[in-house]
Amino acid sequence: MSHENQELENNLKHYIDHTLNIRKTEFDNQRVCPYAQKFRDSIKIKFAKNTPYEVLSWTVRNWSDMDVCWVLAWSEENMPNAVIAEKTCDGFVPILEKSGATVLLDHPDLIEPVGGVYTGFGKGMLIIIQNTEILNRMRKQLLKTNYYKNWSDDDKRELCE
């Protein structure tokens, strides 16, 4: 594994295993991602060497309803610009929705704090593919708490899309 890939892997594992598990008062003293730890063994990490279009095309062919979460990662040196990444992801949303998957983009040039907290990776680009049924079930559990209390109306609306 190249030094660049090793660094990306180390940073990504730290992000999933530590950063997403920090409890925040803005999220009702819950973890940034309350279910990252619970589903950690089901999160598949893949380091992308191709364009997002090629990687998402491969994802469409390989995703199954038994999958829980895939994190597709690009290093800062190899990631596309934010506009291209966003348009590519948007184009795959309807295709992956039919497969029961939700597409989320995390790009360091698209900093969108949630509840006033930056929750992104920041050291490369991530495309996160999540099992929609499981994601919606976990969101419904969080709606019974004050987790979303500090989220903007726009952020809350995105949960329903």
C-alpha cells in the first residue's frame, strides 16, 4: 500500500472510530454519528482509484440489500472538484434508491455544519452508501430524542428526502 493510501486509511479509520463517536452537546450529548459504533463491523471501506462515475457505476452493480454501509474514499490529491462530485452523486441517487441505497457526499470544499457542528471527514472525499431501510429506522429512533434539536429546518428536511 502506498504511503498516500496508508495515510488515507489511517485518517479514515480514526474518523469512523473516534471523530464520529465524540459526544456533542449540540446532539443531545449523543455521538456525532450515534450508530457508527453499532454498525462498525458492517462498514466496508473502499479506497477509490477511479472517477466517482466509475466507482458509483461499480457500486450499482455490486450493492445488495444485505449491505449496510460502504465508505468510498478518495485522497485529497485524487478527488475531483466538489461540483463534479456533487453532480455525479446526484445522477446516481435515483439508480441507487431503486437498490435500497442512500448516497451521501462528504467533500472538504462543501463544508455544511449540522447543528452548528462540522461533522465531515475533511481529509479527502467520501461517498457514503447506506442501506436506506436501516438508515431510516435509525433516524426514526433518533427523532424520539433531542438529537435533531439544533439542526436547521433545511438539515431536517434533507432527512425526509
